[in-house]
Amino acid sequence: MQNLSLHSHLHGQHAAECHLSWERRMNIAIDSAEGIAYLHHHAIPHIIHRDVKASNVLLDANFQARVADFGFAKLIPDGATHVTTKVKGTLGYLAPEYAMLGKAKESCDVYSFGVLLLELASGKRPVEKINPTTKLTITEWALPFARDKKFKEMADPKLSDSFDEAEVKRMVVIGLACTQKTPERRPIMSEVVELLRGESAEKFSELENGDLFKLEQTSSGQRQPGPGISDAISEEKDSKEDAIEEAVESSETVPTAR
């Protein structure tokens, strides 16, 4: 593709050139969501991509997005709710239930796409080191900002304030809704398309005012995070987590298009 991948413009060789205006980012989000929605809801049999990430979103000469690389894709037999398979994919994008149990379903792609939305809005990587022993996921970084309604501060600095704050809010809220720990709480991809297009104001209001974005009061009067957020990822993991990470890292992943 003429403009390579989304990864190359967010984090790679073209990142410093700032070709991704806010309008282009919104269009990329919608184009990608429509592609995944087609796989989930219209392809027969339905397809789980299993490796939704920035380097698998390719951009043509007009920055129109195409979801690519189906090397890890799985067909969902008619009537099946999931397929059990060896864990494949890329760290930072894997839904927790898939990484732990190997059960792939459409909601795993929804989780990965939520991470992608947060990347598009903020320009941050899915996982970033905050010190030599601790990593912070993009969801853990984003949720406190969203709960405090600091959406402007979340926008990619490379945009230089040239963005629609309401649309940044929309993208972030949808991204965080897609990355909820409980798969059943995540929207399905057809709903994500409607939400990104701004066609479902009532549904968006439900997400925005849901428990995910509430701060609870403790008995001492201090605020603490509501459900849905976890601590930063420490590299001092237990043996089970180590085994999962090693298995995922050793599996084949698709390199950034160049």
C-alpha cells in the first residue's frame, strides 16, 4: 500500500512527518471498524482476525484504511460461540481472557480494536515502560484521564491542538469500552461502527455514564478507581504469566509494513 501501515505513521519511519491529521484518524478508525465488522457479522462463516493491530492496518494513497494479514484468522463454525486455539497475536493487543484461556471469539478482536482506537487518539504505544521493571498499558494510562474528563490532554501532541475535542472524547470512550475486562460488557463491532460515526447518541451516553467511568468514594472520602482498571504490569510476574508471555512472544507476528 502506498502509505504503508498505520504503525509506520504513529510509531515508525513516518511518525515525525505528521501526515495523520485528526480527520484522517477518524476516517481510519471508521474504515477499520467497518472491515472488522464485515468479518464478524457478514462473512460466512464468520471470521475472527486475532491480530488486529496498527501494523495490520494498511493505508492507500488517500489514507483509506484496509485491515490486512489474515495469517492468524479463525473461522467460526455456525452455532459456535468461540474456538479454542493456541494463543497467537501481539502483546499489548491481546484480550486478557484469550491470553489466559486461548478461547478466541469476536470480543477478542473488539478488545484489540479498542487498543487501536486509544493509539490513534493519543499517539501512544499499546505498552510503554515507565521504569526498568514496570510497564504501563495504554488502557491503564487512558482510564484515569477519561474519568477526570481530561480528553484534550489525551490527544496526540503531534496534532498541535488541531483536533475536534468531542471526537477525541468519542474515540477514547469507545476505545475504553472495547477494552473492558469482561467480554460481555464490550460492544460488538457493528455497534462500534455506529458509535464512531456518531449515529448512536443514546448508546454513547450509556457508555459515557456507565460504571467504567465512575470514581467511587471510600469511607474516608477519598476517590478510588471504579471497576475495570488494573495496576501497571510489573515484569516480576508469576510463573503462569511468564509462560503466557513467552508463548505469545515466540509465536509469529507480522512485522510493520515497509
